[in-house]
Amino acid sequence: MPPSKPIKTKPELTGKNGFAITQPSPGAIPYTIHGPAPGDQGMSDRAYVLINVVPGQTAAVVKALGDIQEIKTIDPCWGKPDIIAIVDIPDQDALTQLVLSRIHRIEGVTQTDTHLVYRLKEARTK
């Protein structure tokens, strides 16, 4: 029998107002910036996507973002931005497609500000 693959789950909305986000059970998604998800090949890149939303549309946008597999964390916030999402993507081209083709098409999204995380390499001294 082949080994079973870990089940990837989507972020879940909880609470009375639908804004609190809980992480899935440990092991369902990676919890480290520098390692791939269990069973994945290679490393992925991480980015923070700051999302501004039309007033009153935050809950609907959070729900739509929850359907996007590459989004690992969704945090609605007071003030601007309205939502901070953390995404794991294979490369910068995938990030461009994710933000421009998927996130920007969600009704209620007015603007995004994307920050790609980079890894610092230790400087070698002579």
C-alpha cells in the first residue's frame, strides 16, 4: 500500500462574527518559512499580500481567499490593510498570476500591496 499523502486543509472561519481565523491541525500545512510542505518537491517562496477591501465586504473577501490553496494564512485587521494574507508560491511568476489573476478578481478587493520574502545568506568574511 503506498504511503498516504498529508491532507492539506484550507483556513477556517470561526467565531460569532466570522472574522477569527484558526490554523488547521499541526502537520496539515507547513509552519516554517524555510521548508517545503510534507510531500512537496523543492522550496517555495513566501509573500505577504496586504489587501484593501470595500467597506462591509471583508467577510466575503476572506471567504473567497479561503478557497485559494496557495494562501496559508488570512488575517483580517483593523485599519489599513483590511486583510493580510501569507502565500506560499513556487516562484515569482506564480505570485504575479495569483495576485493579478485571482486576488484582484475577487469582488470587493480594491488594492493589494505585495511583499516577497527573501532569505538572507550569511556574509563570508575574508
